[in-house]
Amino acid sequence: METVAPYKEIIDVIKESGGEAFKRCFQCGLCDVVCPWNLVRTFSMRKLVRQATFGLTDIESEEMWLCTTCGRCPQQCPRDVKQIESGVALRRIATEYGVFPTSVKSIRTVSGSLIGEGNPLNEERKNRANWAEGLSVKTFTEGMEILYFPGCYLSYDPRLKKVARATANILNLAGVDFGILGSKENCCGESIRKTGDEELFKRLARENIKTFIDNGVKKILVSSPHCYHTFKNEYPEFKVNFEVVHISQYVFELIHEGRLELTKEYGKKVTYHDPCYLGRHNGIYDEPREVLKKIPGLELIEMPDSLEDSLCCGGGGGRIWMETPKGERFSDLRVEQAIGVGAEVLVTSCPYCITNFEDSRLTLEDSEDIEIEDSKVAEIKDITEILQEVI
């Protein structure tokens, strides 16, 4: 394989991002065994690690863009190789050289939208708070209890605006003193950083941090596990520390404190999907399940590959913006698992997961290759949408 970038430069970048761990790899192959890609195609993280160790990675290769940063291989690795950090380092080289295979060229469009409008969806910044029209949602001011940061998808995507609205309704019913910053916000930057664009991530992060500080923000409530992970674990790199809470944790607190009363019967079989960035990356497994267990009439069923072994939806690592061929989508497998355990509703707490599962639900409904009881694929819901129905 040809070395596209100078060998020394590749090695330097790898070393900066935990690349010394590459040398600890003894090619046991556990990363390949647990990688979800090997459920749908052949992919070897072990091979990528070996190539990178010797500076032989072709930066035009599609393979270095496949990783969804789901966290399964670092979780299993006996040598702490840090596959995610090292893989992102390789993507940084490709980004610096402006070299992208056809399947990921959409990242350039995403980057342009992030620079111009502060979101990856090519939507106008001035419309960021439009999801809240008609609701009693205030602009955040210093002294408020909490800043609600819905994130880009909940602010603009028609399906996910419903989640933002459900969240606001719940907060209002619980008497939470909260506000939003609307057009003052940027994307958190987590996903673009995982595609290798470190400079753009830093730009977005610094602008958000300045906005938070200028407005007196101390506690941030988020709907996206990707926002949660970045604000909690990556923004401290800029010498700031905000209290960060995910909505699944917060509604658990509200119920426990008696601020949110669940009065209506739900009466459906529900299964819960653990988002990678909420579960494996941040250890939040119990609170979402405890909330669901408190809903009257709800029957909670576990799928195969749950908790620490949860099956990735395929949207992490910037893959939410990349093309994934039909037949290679993890989300199809996940929806099939939900159907397989008899769930009427597949519930989760992540906008990427909901987006991918909704696409898969439609795909499977139109498919003749899967037999579905009563020809009905499980509904896809955010945890807040279920709560809204029972309060």
C-alpha cells in the first residue's frame, strides 16, 4: 500500500493522539470480533492498526472512515490500544490534505454549514429556536436554574423537533426554571471532531464556551448523548467545567423528587436501546430504564446486545452524515431485534439513533425480505415522548 502522506508526518500525528498505544497492539483480533461492521461486511480494525503502526495507511481508503466510534473495541482491548483516538488521528491527516473518498465527501458540505450557520444541516442560524414557537419557553438569562441545549437535530429536523417540544412540555409541567439560547448556540462539535476536523471543533467549542460564560450558564441540560459527552468530557480541555446532565438522568431526578407525576397508563411492550455515547462512553444505563419502569402499564423487554454490549445504530463518528449502503446499516439489525422480542415501541435517548431507526423502520416496512407480525414495525420514540403521554 502506498504511503500518501510523508511517513514522518503520519507517525507524528499518530503519536500526538495516543499513537504510542499502537505499538502495544499484539494483533489478538478482539477488536474485529466485537466490531458491528463484521455483522454486515468484512472489516478489520486490527489491519488498520497494523498499517498505521508502520505509516502505510492510504488516506484515500474508505476503511479509515468506517469506524462509528461506538466504543466496543476499546472496551474489549486487553492492551489499551485506543483505537478511536488513533483512528481520528488518521482522519485528521486526510482532512488536512483534503482527501476524501466518494462516500464521505458530504463532510465538506457539513463543514461549510457548521462554519456558516453553526449547524450541520444547512439550516439558517436565525431559525434555531423556531421549534419552541407556541410553547412557554424563555430565553436563558443569568440566574436561571438550567440551560436547555436541544442540539442541532432537535432544533431543525422535523421529526426530532417533536422531541424538543416534548422535553419543554415536561420541564414546564415540572416547574423547572429553564431557558434556551437559540441562535446564540453552535453545534457542540463532537461529530465533526471525530471526522478529523480538529480546527473546526475548536472554533465551535470556543464560541459556545464564550456564549455560556457571557450568559452566566452553570448547568446544561442536553438531549443528545453526543452533546453530553463533549460538554462533559471534551470542553474541560479548554479549562472550563459546566455541570452537564442528560435528559434521561434529569427526568429520573424529577420523578424521584416528586416534581413529575406519572398518572396515565401506557400499556405497551417497550424495549430500550442504549446509545453508545450515553452507555458505553459515559456509563448511563440505569436511569433511562428506571424511568420506563415507573410508567404505569409499560412492560419493559430487553433486546439481545443491550447495556454494555448494545448494538451501535451506525451514526457515531460522523457516520450520520455519510452514505451507508442498504444491507450494511446496523440500525436495520437493531429494529429487527426490537421486533424479534415482541416490542411495540423501540425507545432511546439519542437523535442519531432515532434518525437511523426511523429510516430503518420505513425500509423494513417496504421490504419483502422480513416477516413482521401484523405487518407493523415497532414505533420509534424518545423517552421524553413516552413521558409526555403519561403525565
